[in-house]
Amino acid sequence: MKKTVVTLLALAFTAGNACSAFAAGPAGFARGLTDSSSVSYISEKDKIIPPFAQVLFCAQNPAECRDNNGLAVIALTDKQMLQLKGVNTAVNRTMIGRNDSRSELNGDVWKVNVRSGDCEDFALTKRSRLIAMGWSSRALRIATAYTPSGEGHAVLVVRTDKGDLVLDNRKSTIKNWRETDLRWDKIQSGTDPYVWYRL
């Protein structure tokens, strides 16, 4: 495991800005679509280098990045939907939105369970709280995207039998991934946090 972390850190470091959470690249609203009549899932494409800040986060917080061997798709009950809404609302209301300082790792430091932070800190905190409630880590993935203004953004994507649902610190409602205003960039693997996929 330690050798894997060192190797990934070296790859991410040498890639420089190419591996930042919000690296520039072509994007579109309809990419990555797997669709049935009423359920749609984000479809991963090829593997890419994970965000450097995420590699450091996992090295410093290995328990937050551990696979708990749960289900990859949650059969969403009314109780679980209430849990999702409760966690999304609580984190969005209690955390203070604040961008990382430019002096901190090029302005991108991933943190969990903090009082203030930026988008990925909100997403990581929601993920951590849901896992503490018994949710499968495999169904809770961090994804990066772009807002309509072109700003890099991170959200929590929850894979359910109702489709991929998005918990976003900019919104109080939980939406299917296709109903958001985001241009999707990349997503974390459900089974290995050091593996990311282009969308």
C-alpha cells in the first residue's frame, strides 16, 4: 500500500497541473451517459491520474479512503433518502464555504469534517458522515466537474437503483446527475480511491 501511495504521488507530482482536480479539457453535458427508461448512471471512460490533492488526502487520512466492501449500488429506500437529504442539508448549512489559500498546495487542499472549506471538503464530509451511518463506500464517489461559469467544482455522487444522485454544496436539493447544471470531468472509482476515470 505504501509503495502504491509513493508511486501515485510521484506520478501526480510529475504531471503537475495536469492532475489538478479541475484540469482543463473538453467537456459536454451528454458525455458519460448510460441510460434506461428512467434510471441513468454516469459511465466512466478511460483511467486518468487522480487529483494530486486527493492522493495526499488519502495518504494523510487512510481510513477515509478505505473500501468497506459494501454494495456498489444502493437500493434506495425512503429512510435512506431521508438520510441523504439530512446529511446534505446539515453539511450545507453548518459548513462555511471558503476557498483554499493560494499558499496551500496551489490552492487545493482536501479536508474532511472541518468547519469551513471549499467544494471537495463539503463532498468529503458528506461521504464520511454517510459511511459512519453504515453506507457503502463503493456507492459514494467524489466527482469533479465545471459550473456554468467554468469554475472547477467537486460533488458527492451516490450510486443508487434510482440512478446516480448528486449532493452539491451549491444546492439544497439532491438531483439525478443529468439534471444538474454541471459539465462532468472525472470521477473516483468506487473500489479504489486512487483510481479515477475520465467522463
